[in-house]
Amino acid sequence: MRLETDAVIGVFRADKNKRSTIVCVEIRMAWIWKRKSLIATSLIVVVSLFVAAVNYSEKPYFLLQPVFGQTFSSHWMFSKQPYKAFKPHLGYVSVPKQEPLKLHCELCSIVSSSGQMLGQAAGPQIDQSPCIWRMNNAPTRGFEHDVGRRTTLRVVSHTSVPLLLQKPQYFFGQGNDTVYVVWGPLRNMRKDGKGIVYNMLRQAAENYPHARIYVTTEDRMNYCDMVFKKETGKDRIQSGSYLSTGWFTLILAMDMCKEIHIYGMINDTYCKTDGYRKVPYHYYEAGSRDECAEYLLHESAPYGGHRFITEKSVFSKWAKTHAIKFFNPPWQLS
């Protein structure tokens, strides 16, 4: 009887030891999986923060430069980034609420103010685009057959704001749902009451509360200068040049539009070709200076000129890695 009891006790102890071993193994496995899960979660958080910083920062190049070194090219900003739909554009804020611009288009048709638009009958094709962009005070009335009727967004230089205000009902009236993006230096765009142009825009917003007016932030202006220097090797200020409205338009379009069609813009070699088409600088200013003469004058100006030809050479480079097409005249991209 005692032998049987000892045997039962031995079996019970063995079973207990076995169960203890299994429990220990299970606890250890659970700990290992918990640790792996924690590591995986941490990696996901780090990657998410990294992506968020790149997507929403005004200066992704500066954020990434310490990681990739000085050889990291600013051209990545345009050629490598996938199109990001529905991302607020933090470099453009509304007047007076200071809310970021939220507008996104699958296809943007950018209409140049050049005299190249005349006689091309491109209006019907332009009007088929979901988003149509214009610059400064370029009108549509009277030119519909060549430039189209609709306007989704208008990029405006600070120097052209007084021209818009000469026809405030036409540009800012309740029936006009155009988005206006106005760029300019801090001295004119400051919000402390001393910015002359900003004061004009704030008054326009008060007079026409339905108007959708946005201005570039100081960071965005600096960013556009930085891109110019990275692409040309020249400091904008030291070289005595001013960026054109076309420059600001293209940079915004690269961020906002999945595909870009540009009408009426000549390339950087056009004015050197034999028999080039002589047209007015602006299609709505008959008899104004010839476009190529204006471009050459600005390109060689020691101070205060737009480097139109230099900018066009940069646009040509961007078009090789971004969905950009040129019409009237077409560009041959080598």
C-alpha cells in the first residue's frame, strides 16, 4: 500500500514539474512576443513621424539633409515625391483667418499671360481641364476663344494687387469662386499693419467676404529662394534678380497637381531660333514690347530683373521627372 502511495505521489510531482515547465516556457514566449511587438510598434511610430515631418514640413530638404548628407539633392523634392492628395499646403494661408490652403487637382492647366496664346484657339481645350490656373491680372473676357473662360486659381504678384483692385467686383465678387494666391516679400506682406499689400488684401476680404484670398508665408518665400539657388547655383538676392510669378506658380503646381499642362510658355532656347514668332509680352496688351526682347532685357539686367530664360531651363529639367506637358508652343525635351 505504501509503495502505491509513493508511486502516486511521484507521478503527481512529475506532472506538477511538467506543468511548471510548460508555464515557464509559455511565460517566456509571451515575454518574447511582447518585446517583439513593442519593437515593431516603436519602428512604426518612428517611421510615421518621419513621413509626417517630410510631408508637412515647409523645408523637407533641410530635415533630410543631416540624414543623407550634403550630396542629397533638392531635386528630390519634385522628382521623387509621389503625389500626395488632400494634403494642406501650409505655405499658403488665408486672409485674414490664417488657415492653410486646401486645394488639389488631378490635372491643372496653367495658362501663360504670353502673347503666344493669341490665335491658338486653345480656349475650348483649356476649359475641359478640372483646374485652370492663371497669373496676375490676365483677363479672360474678350479672349475666351484663345485662353478659355474658367479660372480655378490665380497666382498674383504683390505688384499686381493694385491692378486687381481696379476691378474688385470682377475679381472678388460673390459670383467669383476663384482662389487667389498672392506672393510677395515680407515688407509688403507683413500682418502687423505695416504691410501695404497685405492691408489691401485684408480690406478686400472685408469688402468681399466670399473671396478666397491666400498669401505666401515668409517660410515659403525663403523656400522658393532656396530652390532657385539649388537649381541654378546662384543666390537670388546676390545675383540681383527677382523670381517671376511663373516660378511661384510652378512650385505650387508641383505640390498641388498630379499632372500639369502649360499653355503659351516658351522654352529657354526659343528666342534664339530662326523665325521665332514675335508676340506681345502679354496677350492682353496689344503693342507692348516683344516677348523675346522683354526676356533678353530682364535676363541681362544687373539688378531687379526676372531671369525668365534661366527659369525656363529649370522648368525643362523638372518636366523630365514630373508629369508636365507644354502646349502652344510644344517643348522638345532632350
